[in-house]
Amino acid sequence: MEAIQEFLANILPLIRLGAIFLGAYAVLLWAASVLWAYRDIRRRTEDVSVQVLAVGIVLLLPFLGIPLHLILRPPQTLAEKYERTLEEEFLRRDLEEQFVCPECQRPIEPDYLFCPHCHTQLRRRCDACQKVVDLTWRICPYCGHSQTGSAPTVRAEAYAVAPPVEVTQR
Ligand SMILES: [Zn+2]
Ligand SMILES: [Zn+2]
């Protein structure tokens, strides 16, 4: 009986020390999670009320607040959102402005033979194989047939691509 009491007396301080250590670690972890949530929500929204709400949840619900935060937070960071709009904008411009008629500057498809707006000839068909060829080419790239015979007025600039859009920031 005495041996057990002695053993407990010896081990109790160790248990207490362990508990204190674990408690301190939990508090640190909780503080770190609040800090993380604060940084994370600031990268995702500029709305102060949403920021306060997100940090509040993690602060008031230690550990349990983190999964809630992960579910409720805006899915995209502001940087991702910005990049996405930029990409979409470029895609849109590419589609709209890549090919324009050299005469009337209106949009055309790259495989048009004539401008549908002003009827300027943009390209022609090869006499031999009927494939679409550039007005400036001397021979057909598909069959080698000479194209010089009936060359109409040459418009070398017919496929001029719109000047590249200037990128000021990313
Ligand atoms: Zn035109
Ligand atoms: Zn041909």
C-alpha cells in the first residue's frame, strides 16, 4: 500500500507537467489557427464584416471553428479571382480582335475568302485542288500548282493580326 502511494506521489508531478504542456500547446495551436484564419480570410475578401465573422468563428470555437471556416470561406483568393478575370478578358479580346478586314476593319473569320461587309477579296481557292490559299502565295502549298496565272490585286496585309494588347500588371 505504501509502495503504491509512493509511486503515485512520484508520478503525479509528471502527469501535472504533461497536462500543463499539452494545455499550453493547445492554446498555442488555437492562437495560431486564429492567426491563420485572419491571414486566409484577408486573402479572400476585402469585406470587413466577413473578415470579422471568419476570425470570430475560429476565435470563439477553438479548433471546431477551422472546419467551419474552410466550408464558409470564399473559394477563390482575390489574386486568383483577379487572374481569372484577366484571363477571361484576354480570351474575349483574342476572339474578337484577332482577324479584321484590312479594308473596313470589321471582324472576319480567318478562313473567309471575301469580307462579308465590304466584299474585299481576302483569299482565293487554288485552281487545281480548290483549297483556300493566300493571295500572296505563288504556288499552292497543298498541291504545288502555280498560282501566278490569275493573281488578283494582292493584299499582303489581309491577315494582319491586331496589335498585341499591352499588359500593364499581372
Ligand atoms: Zn471589309
Ligand atoms: Zn492546290
